[in-house]
Amino acid sequence: MSKVISNERIDEDFFLLKVEDQKLSKIGQFYMLRAWDSYPTLSRPISVYDSDDNSVSFLVKIVGEGTEILSELKKGDDIEITGPLGKGFPEDISGKIALVGGGVGIAPLFKSAKEYKNNPNNTVDVYLGFSGTPILEEEYKKICDNLIVNVGGFITDDIDTTKYDYILTCGPEIMMQVLYKKCKEEKTDDRLYVSMENRMACGFGACLVCTCKTNHGNKKVCKDGPVFLANEVWGE
């Protein structure tokens, strides 16, 4: 059991939850969170927004009963966190890197951009798409070379994929599929990584709820992913 350090409401839909934790998470990983006994039945899979030696932070969107309960937690409250889990974004890449997120899919891009920028040889551009009021723009500006924000349109329209050595994305599956199609047209699909957001139950690969089809057979998003090469998921 961990303790809540802080819980900051960003707007009516999003909040930033910081929790005590001394485990080291990798970029693109997630935790299973719960702050209730028996109902809701399942813990909630939440991507790591940021972390340090003593804490881990989650950017969460309120979409149901579980996330509503998490949004109401106060400093000092108990919370059960299981993780870090999954295979995240590649850590040893270098060059020009684009991070593309939509909605709550922007969450894992924050820690990722920070860590990629630790390499002085990297250029990191962050593309954020929102259907409504954008959030955390100033925070993202501080940890990347260029921030591109699109409100109400298609963030995939704003990126020239040929400019980048690596492209990493997280968000609604339709957004990521559109980006994949664009990469295919621009012959850059071999450099695109996608973070899948399949529904999960256990987080360990035991229940098979999050199974997705790939070129190498069925994979468990929680254990084999959530990050895959896009060609592995959607390629022929």
C-alpha cells in the first residue's frame, strides 16, 4: 500500500496524481491502480506520467467510477499500486525523435521526452492533440525542443514524418492508425512505435483480456507491450 503525495485537478476531466513509490519505472510503462476494496472489481491501468526516486505520477482522465474515485483522493490517503508493468518505449534510440499524443495518451510522452532530452545529441519534438481545451502546455514546453499543439483538428496533419528517425505515439487507436497510414505513404512506417491502450484486467498477462493480433501471433498488451512496432500490429 502506498500513500498519496498530492492530487491536482488540471481541469474538469483531468487530474495529476502523485504517489509514494521507490521502484524505478521505464518510459512507456504503466501501473495498475486501485483505492477501493471490492467494487469496482478491476484495478485501473494508468500510464506513468513522471517518476523519481521516491514517487511516481499519473495523468488521469475521469471516464468512469474507478477514475472518479481516484480523482477524489487526498494527500495521505492509501492507494494500492502494482507496477511498473509492461514493455515501454525504446530507451537507447538517438537522433530526431517525434512524440505524438492525443487526449490522455499524452501522459507517457512527458517522462519519455525528459529522458530522451538527457542525450544532448537528440532533438525531441512533441505533438499534442486535444478535442477541447489543451492542458499542461507549459510543462511540456520545458522538456522538449518544439511543442506543436492541435485543438479540434488532427494532430497527425501537423507532422512531416520524413523529418524524424523515430516516431512514438500514444492515444486513441484511430489516431494512431491514421499516423501509421501516413507513415506508410511517406515510407517511414519502419520507425513508428505505438502504445496500445487495450482494456486490461490483471496487468500480468494471465487473463488474456488485453490480447491483440500481431504479425507474430496474438500478443498480450500488458506483458508483451503496451509498446509495439506499428508494422507488427497493422503491417501486412
